[in-house]
Amino acid sequence: MKTTIIGAGNTGLAMAAHLALAGNEVYIYDHNQKTVDLLQESKSIRCSGVIQNNASIACATSDVAVALEDTDLIIIMTPAFAHKELAILIGKNLKKEAPIILSPGRTFGAIEFQHYFNLHNNSLQASISETQTVIHTARRYTANSVHIIAIKDSVYLATLEPNQSQEVLSNLPDCIRDHFSPAKSVIQTSIGNIGMILHCAPLLLNSGWTESPEFGFKHYWDGISPRIAKFLEKIDHERVEISKALGCEVISTMEWLNRSYHSEGDTLFERIRDTPAYEAIDAPETLEHRYIFEDVPCGLVPLEAIGKYLGIDMKHTSLIVDLASTLLEVDFRETGRNLRDFNLEKFFPVLSERGAHEIS
């Protein structure tokens, strides 16, 4: 199967290596020409960790038309802030219908992607899906080497048409298919977005450590204390309440840790500490990182907007959006995913009674 991986970062390289080692024809697209040149020169990815081998790829390119030509599957592994631009780019260049998977979509990623894809391509009925998170916990060492720390189980995948999720899963390459499970709706993947819970607040609340040039720490292991974990549970509660109001309750972050990593414990802190994959993950060395610039505007901002619209008290989520906007001097509510642009009533009928066009 020819599979196009969009994005050659941590998880993009991990996914590309995993698929290539299983015999799939893998094309990698990335906008960074230096990364592309190094990958194209070696035509391989050195993989260590839970998967160990050298994976041979077919091509690495910065020409999206080359990457998309006659492809059977497109998996987008970039940060969510690139989704809008990619939807337009792929919409203009895709000539053959192929499933498109946002891995992950973050909050309402597939809805945003379909909106901008259709504006630039109304001749193809592309199947657009999103996952709740990535399946690989990985770190890229160089442009063509990656260490895969763990591979998650039962990551939710949802299509915008719920009855198509199983069909998309059935057509995935064998090597990754069993790591996904069909979601009931995009509520489980979008409102089930765990990254915005575990990434933003810990980094912001440890900003002194983060910005210290002489100090490094582990994001999960050191950065999430029992008190911070309790605060994360409060944000998580707001997220779960939104899913209930939309008619499809999602699991808590505690439950997700057990589902994905088989972690045990009576509190979120205990389950994080019972997740060996987290022990090795360093915290970012700057606040100007995707943990903020992806997970706040593409995660917490749309979550806050729909929560407030549904009449849910979002004070803990709002506190982190305010803190991020103040510290980074960026109006993330203005620059983030604007729900007013999308027809959310089509996907969440409960909103039709309220007039979703009024969502801020």
C-alpha cells in the first residue's frame, strides 16, 4: 500500500518507519527542505526502542503533488495548527480519492479540515478521519532516526460519518490497524483530546524551570506534582461535562491512561507515575512549543468556546487559556480554531436548538 505521511517530526518518522518495516511503500512530505534532503539521501529511517531496525522509504519530498500522486492513504502527523494550511494544499493537489487521517485532530480537527478542503476541492468525496491521539510515543533524534518509546493500544479513530469508521479501520495497513478502535463519533476523538489536558498547564505552571538555561526536567515525571495533577483533573472534569452535554460521554484522562498504557492508580498523579513511557520524556526548553502553540489554540480554545456555549462552567480551562495568552503575549482566542466558521449543527444536533452560529 502506498501511504503518504505528512510531517517528519517525532511521530511522523515513527509512523513512517513502522509502516515501511511492514512492507508498505512510504512517501514522506515535509516543508523543511533540509529534513527532506537528509531523508531522501538516506532513503531510510533508523528506528530504536520497541521497534528496532532500519526502515527503507520510497521517497521524501517537499513537493506535495509528488507525495500525493496515486496514494492509497494519507496520514497527517503535523501539529494541529498546520491543519488549515494543509487542507487547502491537499485540496488543491489531490487527484484521487484516498482516506485522510489527522493523527491527531485535536479539538474538531476533522471538521476544520473538511471545511477548508471542500473550499478548494469539490470534485472528490474524500473520507476524512481523526484520531484521539497518536499511537506512537516517540522522539526524533535526527532527521532520519527515531526512538519509539511505546505504542498505544485502542486509540480512537472517528470519521465525520460515524458509520464509516470501521470501514476506514478495516482498510488500514495490518501493522497499525489493531492499535486503533472505532469511535462512536468525533466527540470521542475531539472532546476526547487528552493532549490539551496533559501538555498546557504543566508547562505553563513550570515556566521558570522551562526557561532556565541551566535546568532540565521530565515533563510528566517532574512537571506534574500531586497538586498540579489535581488541577488537571478539574480541567478534565470540564472536558467530560462537555461530552455529556453533546450526547456522547468520553472517558477521563485517568481512564485513558489505563486504556492506552495499562496504568493503575487511584489518582491522576498515581497513574501518570505508573506510566513508564512518561519517565523518559523531557520537558520542552521553551514556552514557544507545540504544547502551547498547538494545544491551547487548537485544543483548549475551541473546548472553552463550546463549553461556555453549552452553559458549562469552564473556569479552570479559561484560567490556562488566559495564562498562556498573558505569558506568551498572544491572543490565543483570536488566533485559535474559530468555531463560528463551521457548521457544527451538522455533526452535533443538540446545538441546533441553541443556534451554533452564535458560538464565539
